Amino acid sequence: MLQPTLPTLDDMESNTIPAGFPKVIDAHVHIFPINIFKAIRRWFDENAWHIRYQLSTSEVFDFLLSHGVRHIIALQYAHTAGIARDLNHYMVKKCQQYSGRITGIATVYPGEQDAGMILQEAFDSGLGGLKLHAHVQCFNINSDDTDLIFDICQSNNKPVVIHIGKEPKSLAYRCDPYKICGVDKLERVLNDFPNLKICVPHLGFSETYEYRTLIEKYDNLWLDTTMVLTDYFNIEERIELKEYRIERIMYGSDFPNIPYAWDRELKWLRNSSLSDYELDMILNKNATEFFDLNI
């Protein structure tokens, strides 16, 4: 659980990705307009950790690209109704400045007026998928509102990144993630929308075993590694990626909203027993397939 006493680490960082790595796609990077970034940082200061990298959107992109990341998947989420359209316009504008090195992902607030129109406009403008965050947006994933959204994504062949794992939760959220999230709830969506590609971040933390089992069953489900390979959270199940369906695992950093060095997770992967083939799948090929990248 998130709490105000979580530490910000002063671990060493490198100037580039580990030597010998394949092309690295970071499939989980956050950007926001500066006023929302500042609000998020205040929230983290009060409820979790002090964010180590206090950067603007352009600085986020410049940092990762200059440190050797080849492609970035940029995510936003609308925390309230009425701002998604502006956030999508912002995402399009920022991505256009980086000549194909950034794939921007749309946002929408489930249940808001004209949600379907907002999302379709975002896809028509070139955004490459949808990000939802159940902890922040407090929606019912098994509802008419989300069915509308998922149907539009499936019809447009656009993937969904959805934080639907129960952790990391916070008492500061407006809703209880343990009541609105869960493997069983997502499995209904996987069955109802078999052609919709879905990624659950954080390996489904705190249901890592259940999600590891679920990706064996569904070809339209992926997981990303964000923050759970770094020995930062106390996770009951020891993460052994060799036990996972390796072609359904993507690397993601959560940069810049992290409390430790930007490459901490990459170092974990470097020091693991994963083969070159497995690293290439996790760091490159799986994200290329999921987001339908042409890079």
C-alpha cells in the first residue's frame, strides 16, 4: 500500500541502457501538462514518495531518448470528467515534435458526456491506444460505460493499457481498488472483447500469480513490468519472469514518477538469467506487437 513514509532512493544511475541490450521500448512513461504534473507531485509527496525526476514533458522525452531508449509509449489519464479532450490534444502536439520516436496514448473518463466521441477523435488524430486507471478514475470495468469504450477500441484495432490490479492502493483514493479491481472483473472483458488487446501494468500487482496464470489462457492479454522488478515494494510472490509466458511481458518504467534511478529495472533485467531472446521479447518485440509499431 502507498503511504507517505515510502523512501526516495539515492541509488546510482547510468548514462545509458546496459551494454549489449537490444532495442529498448519503454512501454509505460507518463506525461502531463505542467499544472497536472505539479498536482501529481504534490499528491505523491503527501501520500507516497517524493518523485525523483521533477521534469516537464519535453524533459521526460529528452532524458529517456538521450539515455538510449529507442521508443517511448507516452501515457496520460483524465482524473475527472471534462479534461480528456484537452489532454489528447496535448499528447498529439507533444508527440509531433519527436518525429516518430513517441507513441502517444489517448485518455477518456469513463461515463463522461460524449466519451465515445472524445475517444474516436483521439484515434482519428493518430493516438495509438487508450490508457485507463481504475484507482484514479474509480469506474466499474463491467459496465455499459466501459463497454462503450472497449467497443470503440476494438473497432479501431487500438489496444488498452488499464491499471486494474489492486495494488499499489492508497487511502487517499476516492474509491477502494480492492472493490473495483480484480482478475475476475478483467476476465469478463477478455471474454466479451476477444479481439481487444489489453495490457495490465505492474504484472497485476497484487495478483501477480493470478495474472501470470491468466496470460496463459488469453491471447489478447499482456502485462508490463512497471515497478515490480525493482525490489521497492514488498511483493509476496517472488517474480521469476522465466515462469511467465514471455511473449506477453513488456518492459515499462513509470518514468518520471518513480522514487529511484531511471534504470533500476533495466539493471534487474541485466542481472537476471533471461536469455538474449527473452530480453529482446520483453524490451522490444512484445511492445512492437502490442502497440502495432512500425519502427
